[in-house]
Amino acid sequence: MIDLIGNINFAADLWAGNIQNEMDARYVEKSSLTNLFTEHKFWGWAGLLSIFIAICAIFYFQFQAWEQEDQE
């Protein structure tokens, strides 16, 4: 009886494994962010640079505000 259950389990694993392999072979990544850096390199890097500059500006002006409050 245990051998029968083991054989059924083994067959089910093989069947599920084949389905998984077939699914993986047809899978194609479609990501806007990935395409931004591979197909439109200028706009991708320009956007990333603008985000970095914006974050730096936020920190700079926040520190300036804190320094002004400390001086008062």
C-alpha cells in the first residue's frame, strides 16, 4: 500500500514538473521599468537622475530650515 502511494506521488510530481517547465519556456518578462533602461536609455537615466536631484534638494532645504531655526 505504501509503495502504491509512493508511485502515485512520484507520478504526480513528474506531471506537475512537466507543466512547470512548459510554463517557464513560454514566459516573457514585460516590465515598463526594465524597458525604460534597456530600450529608452536616455529617458531612464534622466528620470533616475532627476529623482536623485530632487531628493538631494529636499534634504538640502530641510537642513537649511533646521539651521535657520537653530540660529533664531
